[in-house]
Amino acid sequence: MATETYTAKNIQVLEGLEPVRKRPGMYIGGVSSAGLHHLVWEILDNSIDEAMNGHAKDITVTLHKDGSSITVVDDGRGIPIDKHPKHKKTALEIIFSTLHAGDLYSLRLDGQAALLPDPASRSQPSGPHGPSRIVDPARFAWSDSAFRGTRERGQVLYEMHIGTFTKEGTYRAAAEHLPHLVETGITTLEVMPLADFPGDFGWGYDGVGLWAPTRLYGEPDDLRRFIDRAHQLGLAVILDVVYNHLGPDGAYLKSFSSSYFTDRYSNEWGEAINFDGEESAAVREFFVENARYWLLEYHFDGLRLDATQALFDSSERHVIADIASAVQSAAQGTIGTEATPASCASPGAAWRAGPRGPSGVTTTWPPPRSAAASPRSAAAPPR
């Protein structure tokens, strides 16, 4: 059927926001049977596109006897194999290797058979054991530019677990009830940990996907809408983060490097994070940048650092000081100068970093014990 010349020049490479706006459905939504069925439909849809645009008239779909494979053939143009004039790659390579927002991907280490999720994945739609998904934070249109942040004193905090705050247990449902919290006098929301974790229920304190808001409460943009709505109502939102350990199931950091953890400290919740040993510089950067990420890409107004007595660090400058500095810097680029940079809970270890604690940390609760207290003997904070 196809008669016209069809080369790499005819391939339009969508960049920036264009792939999201023009082809938002060109990805598999999961690795379940529904996701595989979606993949088959996408292949068939390509053939239908060829026919609807006058490039093909015959489409043949063959279901094979093995019950696990399918073949889709059309008499359209196929895929050009010459080099694209701009990108200097074959059109075939571009089509199958260029990732866009919404695409799923996995990582393979040193030729091993196992496919691993990205430790810094922005989204895990099938949970921490499944493939990672590309998220473009620039696609969301924020409307909170008038919000000037919050002051340290005089705040009325409300601790919120997104999954139990409403019957639906979603960001969208929670956003609908924010006006009621404002009416009751709440000024700041403290959202309990959101890092993705396995299973369907959890408080969030055993998160493993530190960069991926759990899929249980909605999409990443649903979280952005929640925070955007809070800011429209004058509510500040701080996030509870856990940097003293990772959960026991679904944490793949050790597959990439054993340097993320250390056995030099005793940690009642799991393996201690290596903030001060060999090759710890990259580990510190991983967690410090994660703290910045929540403010830069989600417009959180500050962080509550959980169980800081288990954040072991004998460095001259405690990692909490680096986190507080990074968060304060990030806040200047997202919200007003009144922003709360960071908060600490049960800061036994943190307050050993200096006579007044690490610079930049705004608030501690409960109040710090004596600076001489041992972080190993400090009691775990109530949750």
C-alpha cells in the first residue's frame, strides 16, 4: 500500500513537554496482565494509525497456538532505518531508545539477568519491585506563587496520614477536606512519610523508594495538586522523612553499592546509613539531594526528620547540617523567605553535632536532652 518515500526525515522527535502533551498514552501502565494487554493494544494502535492516515489497508492479527504470543502485521510504511539528520542515529534506534515522560524503564547491572528499579526513581507505579517510570515535574502548572511560606512560631500543626485521612485514602480526596482544617485553625500540615513501600498499607516509616511518592495515594501530580491547594488556602505543608534506615523489603540500594550502609553503628530499625565512613560522600549527597527534591519538585515548605538519634555521623559537619542548609537553599527558589527550612524529632544524635545543634535546623520536638546524651541509648520517639 505504502508508495511514498518514507525516511528518517519524516520522524518527528518530541522533546520537552511535547511527548506528554501529544502522546500521553504511549507507555505501559504496569507489568500485570492488564499492562501486557495494553502493550498489545499499543502495537495494534500503530497499525491502525497507519491505516487511518492512508498508509495501509491491510492489518493481520495472529494469535499463536502457544497462547502466550501474538503477531501484528500491516502493509504500511514500517520504520525507517536510515539516520535522522539531526540526532545522527537511525530512526529505529531513536524510536526504541528515546524515553519520554510516562515511559517505564529498569536497570541491568553488569549483564546480570535481574532488572532493577532506579534507586532515584520518581515513580514506581507497580510498587518498589516493579519498573520505574519517568516523571516530568515541569508539566504541572503551579498556582501557589503568592504563598509566602510560614513562620516558626505560632503554628498549629496537624499530623496527616494520607491513607487514613479520608475514606478514599488519596491525595485528591484529602485536598477536598483542606478547607475544613483551615476553619478549625490548622496552619501547617505535617504529612507522614510518602516514600514508596511494598504492600497496600503502612505508616510510611519503612519506605524504600525515597524519591517516589507511594503509588497507593495517587499519581505524583495528585500530590502536587494537594500541596498547591493547601498553599492556595494559606496552609503550609511539611513532610516527614526517614533518613536513618530503609525498609526491609524492596530496598535495592545495596545492589548498586554496599557503601550505602554500615555495620559500625547499632540501629534498632535496620542497617545504619553510612554518612561518615569510606565512600560516604556520595551517600550523603544522595540523601541531601533527596531533601532538596521534595521542596524543589513538590513545593513542600519544610521537612520533619524522623528519629535523628539514629542518624549516626561522626564527621566534622553532621549530615543534618548539610540537609538543613540544602533545604533552606531550596526553599528560596520555591516559596517565600519565611519558609521553615527543616525540623527534627528526638534529636539525640543531631544535637551532638554542636553545642546548639546543627545550623539551620529550626525546631526540635520533643525538646533536646543533654548534649552529652548518647545517640545509641536515646529512646525511640513515639510515632
